[in-house]
Amino acid sequence: MSGHSKWSTIKHKKAAVDKKRGKIFTRLANELTMAAREGGGDPSFNNRLALAVEKAKAANMPKDNIERAIKRGTGELEGSELFEMMYEVYGPNGIGILVEAVTDNKNRTVADLRHTVSKNGGNMADAGSVAWQFTRKGYIAVADVADEDELFMVAADAGAEDIQFGEVAEIFVELDNFGAVRDAIQAAGFKLEEANMLYDPNAPIELEQQAAVQVMNFIEKLEDLDDVLNVYSTLDVTDDQLAAMEAD
């Protein structure tokens, strides 16, 4: 099974950790603000914002906090300017890693990232030296799938590139087909858990279990940083390796 097929499993595990550490509201607020800035403050016409609102509500984020974050994005409320940043990193065992961050202080973010990377056996990479190992794709996660065959046919007919079933159904889409596939799945009555863009590794790399767990622990250290939204790697994660990480 390819590395990206574990995307949701790892994200779900991390989300539970984030809730315990009290960081999730800050990250959700940043997602809401960036979504509103990109596509406007009406979730009815901004799918990214609608999903961010659903995620915030599921995390019991107060309604006032949600509304303030959206208004910061639309400019109705003043606030610190936010920047979307992308950093390239080499993790342990030479694994390529991309780090997406949202920050109001670029110097603080890069300093925190450099410290964490160097302390945990990685290296900051030159621009372009890691990014070429990934392709930007659309990603759709569908929860509570009662009929996998129907979802497969709907997504495939609309132009999906890859569909994988697990805890949630994961659908990978070329960017040009993203809107059509997303809309077709929603029109068929399926519930979207997530719909956004991600960086999919072109050639996922398998490592022995000890080395793979070392990389996954390194990724967790990056995800612990307040400004980091997503971390993508070229690591191909097996079920055994994921279970070993969860057992730690």
C-alpha cells in the first residue's frame, strides 16, 4: 500500500494528540482565516471554508471564535497578517519532507523549525531540492461510506486518479479535475470529511521498521510546532510501522 494511503490515519492520530495539548483551536483559527481570505466568508460559496467550519465545530470551538477567525480573513476585523509558508527538510535516513506553515512571524517560525530539525537528526534543505519529489494533488476524504462500489464509480467517472478504502475513503485527484470530483461526490450524497490540496510523494520510500518509526517520530516533532499545519514526507508507511508508532 502506498505511503499516501496512510495520510488520514496519521492525521487522525495527530488530531487526537493536538486536542489533548490544547493547540487545535489556534490551528483551526488559522485554517478558517486563510480559507476566508482565499475564497470569501460565506461557507455556501467557499468549500474550503465550509469544511474548516465543520472541523472547528467538531472540535467544540466556540461560535464566537469561528466568526472572529472568518472576519479576520475577510478583513472585517483587524489582526496580525498571516503568511502561508513552505519549508523543505531532509529527515532521518534521507527522507524528503515538506512543511506547510501559517504564521504571523516568519522569523519565529523558521527559527523554531530549524531548532527542531537540527535537534532531531534532520537538515534544512535548499529550495527545490525536496519539492521535486512531490506532486500537488487534490485530496478528498469521505466518511461513513455505506456503498464503496457506488463511491468508486461516482469518483472514477468524474475523473478521480486513485481511490483507497480504509478508516475513511481517500480519493486522489489531478488538480484540473478536483472541483468536478468533489462536486460529483457531494451530489451523490456522500459526506466529505476533508477536501483540499496536498503534496503526494512521486516515489514513496520504504524503510525498515526501526528507521521508519524514527522518521515518523521526527515528523511528529515538526507537527508539534504551533505554526505548522501539514507535514508531507516521501516515507512509505506500512501497517506494522504505523502500529508500532501508535504503541509508543
